[in-house]
Amino acid sequence: MSGMRTGTVLALGLLLSACGGQVATDQNAASSADEQAGPAKWNDRTRGQLRQAIDARAAHGLEHMNFDVPGGDDGATQAALRFAAALARGATDPIKLYEVYTVPRPSPDLKAGLAAALRSGDLTQWLNGLAPQDANYRRLSDAYVKLKQQPQDADVKIAGTGEAIKPGATDPRLPAITRELVILDYLTPDAAQGNSYTPQIADAVRRMQADYGMKPDGIIGSDALAILNMSNADRARAIAVAMERLRWLERTPPATRIDVNIAAARLSYWRDGKIVDSRKVVVGEPDAETPQLGSPIYRLVANPTWTVPRSIQEKELAKKGAAYLKANNMVWKDGWIVQQPGPKNSLGLVKFDMLNDHAIYLHDTPAKALFGLVQRQRSHGCVRVEDALGFAEMLAKDEGVSDAWHKARETGDEAFVKLPRQIPVRLLYQTVLFDDGGEPIVRNDPYGWDDRVGAALGFKAGKALRVQSGATDVGP
């Protein structure tokens, strides 16, 4: 078992939880009783409350969107419902932004909520309760407001001029460089050595250069500095996108679930409302993205077979001969290439079967070296789990099927162990994490998915930190 990690990785699970919030449905539930008090009407007080709330929308990263309140009750109602929807479900629709998005979303009765708020004469309380109420959403909001208050020339950037920095040199830019390398997960905090360009820092730079398609020579020139430099405007945009993604999520997710952050390639296992495990995963490469799904695990598969998808069969196996198939324990069956169980199987020794129409699931892998990479967008779309056997053992124990799981494994053949209850899985995408001090830090955007959300929120195109990677094997 990979065990728990602290700092930004642990904060990942907390960020994606969106727990502690309560979409203001208590008022909605009582709205039918309130109807007896007569029709809801606007007055100067409630109109003022609506305008005040809209004027303060920068706290949610929504200041680039228009929520004008026209004259008349109908116009005020439509403006209120539109702003309320932006807070309660997001100002954008992920189903329209992405080809696939099936993560459960909030669905409050906003019309009933507005009517109840108008009757009580307190729109402020209702609107304030619609956005996520958890501490991390507030941290994002506070960080966003703080960044927006900075002067345009207040960016603290690593100087891009001057000579390139070579390993072994000393340079006053190195503290800022090492800080960014720590944020991007290429360097551990204890490895920063003031102004000295140590071999450990040089190794981190080489890994970063390789991931971003540069010559991995360890020389910090203009191209490397371009990756490490991020303006306050870019940070603010990323944080606004992070808040929007949290607004898409249901406020009270299942207490027992598995969250996968595709952007960070990390898994968090929640049990009864607490994170009990966090580990690395490998997800889809940029041309074979892992989709944002809500899809439960319903069974464990021991010693799985793998039926090779047509896309992989045609692109990567079409030119392989019989010797390759035999060496990798593959056979033709009913017109499909099927890999038999065993240590060479691309699914490894366990598959976590999920219910969805996209053939996406969690699984083991024989390609263990990929978990040692910083950027782990290397698969054909499915999610490969670090120490998958250890994770399967954990789930089997927690679900009371350890004996059945052990017997299934011992057969050496493909065998299925149905879970007594399905475990919800959310495949999410979040490029902002938190450091040990609770401050938001912006990570890379491997799929460039922040762009479309930022544009829909009215932001200008920003600088996305993206990697260049390719699947290193034929596995899913």
C-alpha cells in the first residue's frame, strides 16, 4: 500500500470533497407552506440585496459575466435565477463544454428558493448559501480576491533575462526557481539550497524539461523559465476555474467514495467522510483523455483478461506478428485480440470493474515504472492504480469480501467478486491544490481543459502549463 501523503497531495482530496456545504434547500423544502402567505413580490429592499450580491460576484470569480437586473419584477426574477444558478450549479455547463461529463451535480429548486426568500424579505441569506460552503472554497475565494487587488505590475516573476543557469552555478534567481519546482512536484522542499544550483535541482529541471518537450540538459534558459513563470492574472484565472468546478459538484457527495484527480494523477479513497488512503495513478495521455465520469465500482476482477479495443488493435497491434502476440500471451477470439491472465497482462492482476458506457475503469498494470514519473498522463484513457493489489485488498476488507477475493486470486483464472454495495467513483479534473499552509497553488493543465472553462467565464486566454507525453505501452 502506498499510504497517505501530506501537504499538497492530502489537500487534493480535501479540495475535491466540496463537503461541508449545504445548497440552501431548507427554505425550498418549506416553500409550499410559505405559499399560503401569498405571492412572492419584489420590493426596493430585495432588489437592493440582489444588486449588492451581484456587485460582489468577484468573490466567486464571476465578475466577467453579465448579471444585469432589468426593470420590472419579471426581469429581476430572471436575473436572480440566473445568478443563483451560477452559484448553485456553476455559471457554465460542463455537459456542453466537454464531450463526456457524468459526475453528479446539484439540482436545487431555485424557483421555490427564490419565492421563499422574497416572502421572507432576505435574498442575501439565500444567495449566500448557494455556493459551496466548505473551507477550501473560501480559501480559493480569498486568494482570488487578493490576487485581483494586486496592481497589474505586482507580479513576482523569475527574471527571464541574463545568462542561462548551468548546473553547479550560483544565481539569485534559484530560490524562486526551486519554489516553482516544488509546486510542480519535481523537487522536494528540503532540496532547495539557496542560490546554489545543486545536482538534485538539476535532476528536477531535467525531468521537467523532458516532460515539456525540451532538451533535458539541465540548463535553465528562456524556455525553462517560460514554464516556471506564471503571472498573477494566470493564477487568478486558474483559481476562478477551480471555484467553478467545485460549484459543479454536489454539496454532499457520498461519504464513502473514490475521487481521482485526473490533472494531478492522484487517487483519494474516502471512507465514512474521511480520507483513508491516497496514491498515485496513471491516466490518459492528452490525445486519449480520461473523461470526467461519475461511475461506481461494482466488482473486483481477479486475474483479468483484456480484450484489446479496436482503436489500439488497429493503431498499435496491426503490424505486430504472431510472435509478438504469443510473447504477450495474446490470442485471437471471435475476431478480437484477447490477452490472457498473467503477470504480463496489461490490466495486471486486478481490475476494478465500473458501470459506464465508455469502457473506463481502474486497474493494475505491469508498467510500474510509470508511477515514478511526475507527469503521469500516459495511458489510453483508463486509470492505472499504484499498488493496485494493495488497494484491492483494502477495498475487499472494508466491504467484507476478503475471503472471496483471496479465493478468486488463488485460481489463477479470471474470477469475479461482486461487492455488497457499489463504491461511487468520481473522475475529476482540478489544477489547483493547496500547500501545507493552506495556500492555493496552481499546477499544470495537462489537457488544456482550463481554457474552455476560463473562456466561458469571460477570461482572456491564459498560459496553461501543459506536458508532452505519449503512451508508453499498449495498455488501456
